[in-house]
Amino acid sequence: MVDASELAWRLLSRRHGATLCYTPMLHSTVFIKDPKYRKENFTTCTEDRPLFVQFCGNNPETMAAAAKLVESDCDAIDINLGCPQSIAKRGRYGSFLQEEWQLLRDIVSTMSKTVSVPITCKVRVFESIEKSVQYALMLQEAGCKLLTVHGRTREQKGPLTGIASWEHIKAIRDAISIPMFANGNIQCLQDVERCLQYTKVDGVMSAEGNLTNPAIFEGINSVSWEIALEYLDLVETYPCPTSYIRGHLFKIFHKVFTFDSNNEERQLLATAQCLDDFKQVCIKIKNKYLPYHEGRLQFDDNEGITRNQKSLILPPWICQPYVRMSPDEHTKKMERIVNSQDNNNDSKRTFEDNDGNKISRKKMKKMRRVMRRPVKPEEALKNSRSGDICVNDTCPNPLGGKCEYQLCKKCCRNKCYEENRDCKGHRILVKTRREMAISFAQNADKIA
């Protein structure tokens, strides 16, 4: 989990039933070139075992070199072949390597020969069960010693996430002989038990379920402020960026923040800059909901509730899964919004969806483009940059989609400053602003 499975969170999860943890996904090229990146992103301790270190990348030698740097501090090296995000597409790693089987063979085999610990892989499935099975067998033959299968395709993400296919997972489990973990649809301990029984895998992984309830593997739904304060105590001993902390607390308190009456606490969390600020959010929520939790007051889930909040099964102060609407519901909702706005001829600058939430004109235009002009697969392939990276030989970052110099934003900014240039693609206007400054100074001299 990028920016979400740092040492403090791993130790919290271990305290509450997790038996194996993974580091955040680490970029192999940056990892071997940048000591600061290594120091900030790979931290561990004696209690943090067993531990799998997860890398992404597309170069066998580079990934092997990165693995070599951490082999003495972990129990296995995991190759992330499941990331579906756009950054993985631009960088040509994660699930966007799943068609390049020869490259994957080279990566797995090279890493297996280089390090002394096992090489494992985490993958997503193809729509075809047969192709998914062949994919898994290929990785096994290349030297993968443990396979984690996320039962969703690369396209199942965000509002289109949908349900993971345990049928795919079961078919792969029946076909391969190495140990295997399942991932997908795990929101409580009962889901773990059902998954093990149906798929016959050797273990079950949880990502989003763990983020909303760190005690998921303990089989309890934690009281949100208690688990949050426990996490913050660990952060005091094992510091991490404030962005990580903020992200974790938003997920732990996600149900609490669906109530309009908690907007003040939500805003405090959004602007928190130190541990004391984060603790203050937890204490405010505790003071507000402790009387209800202890039964001294009767909680009414209709009081102060937002328009899109439905009746609760668990009280909002209890850690619980985040449940998305189905992809079909999301698509129909977007169609209704676009169709309703087509019939609206007024000149308002903002719109409302069916739940009464404000939508900006810019977002409405984007939704219209998505709904009306679907891009054909062959056009998407033609127009993509196929994961190109910055042309600077020492830089591993993906290049900017509209950069005139085929550079990432950082390298482009440096080039513009050094060579007095502009880049409209990155909106870097060094030359223009310098000329304006010179012109302003000359006019000032004339006036003087």
C-alpha cells in the first residue's frame, strides 16, 4: 500500500492479528540511486517480522540490485505486478507489465538468482480464467516462490472497482503448486474464513479492509479513537510523514465524517500539522461519542446525517468497511447527472447531483466527455506514451504528458532555469517571467 503500510502501521496491524506485513511499494530505480529515498521509505525493527519488501520496476538488473540492498532485513522480496494506477502506466510497471511475459520471466529469474531470500509476486487477473491460470504458471516456472492473486482486473479500480472474482483465484490455486495468497472482498474476519474455505489458498491479504479497521485480523471492530490513539503512540516512536498519518485517520474515521455535525473535526484533521493536532482530532471525537458508546445517551443515526448516508449497521464511531456503490450504480448515476444538466439551460456556475452535492462546471464538462466520447481501445493505445520515462539518463520518473522536452516536471524545471526556456506543457514560464522582470526594471529606471 503506497504511503500507507509504513512501519508504525505495520506494527499496529501485527498487534491486532496480522501475521505477515508488506512494506509500501518501493520504486527500484529510485531505491538504488537515492540514499535519502531508501532511508525515508524503508524502515524496520526487530519486531517487524516476518516482512516482505515490495518493489516495482521494469528492469531485471535494477530490481535485482534493489533487492540485494534489503535481503538481510526481510524474509522475501515481492514484485508488485498488480498496481493499476495511472502512475504505474506512465512508469511502465505494476499491472501494466502483465502482457510482457518474457520481460517478467527475466525479472523473476534474475532476482531469484541474485538474492538469498524468496522472490514472490502480487498480480491481478485477466478477464479470462484460462489466461489468468497460464499467467500464474508462467511466473511459477520463472522462479516465483509465492503468488498473491488479487481477483480483480486492471480496469477494476476507483468507482469501477466492483467485486473480486474468487472463481479466478480458486482456478489458479488448483493449477499451481507454490504457496498462494488471495486478495479482494476482505472486509471482516468472516470474509477471510469464507475465502479460505472456497479458494483453498494458504493465506489471505487485506488492504482497504485493514485501512478502515486495523484489527480486521483480530476479528473485532475497534473503537475508532482508541485504535487511532494507539497508532499515534507508535508514530511517536517510529515517525512518518504527516500525509501518511492524515490518510490513516481519515480512513479510520471515515464513517464519523459522513455526518455534517463533524465538519469541524474533519477540517481540523485536514489542516493538522503535528502529532498534537492529530491527537486533538481523536480526543474531540472521543468526547463527542463516548457517552453514546457507553450507553449513557441514545444515539440517533438520523440526527445531523448527510443526504447520502444510509441507516447504519454499526455506530459511526466503530471501525467498519468502506462500501462503494456498484459500478452499474455509478454509471447510471453519472448518466442521470449528465442528462439532467443537458435539460438545464440556466447559466449557473455550479450544479447538483441527485444527492444535492455541489458539482463544479469544470467537473460537469469532464463527466460529459467521459459519458459521451468513450475512447476506443486502439485509440487509447495509439495516443498513450506506453510508459515512457524522462529522457534524462539519471532520472527514473515518468515524463510529462505534454512536455516539450520529454522530461519529468523536476528535470524540465531545472532545464528551463539553466537554459532560460519556457515549457507550456508543464506551465513553467521561466523565460517569460524573466523578460517581464527585465522590462519592468527598465521601465522603472526610465521613470526614475
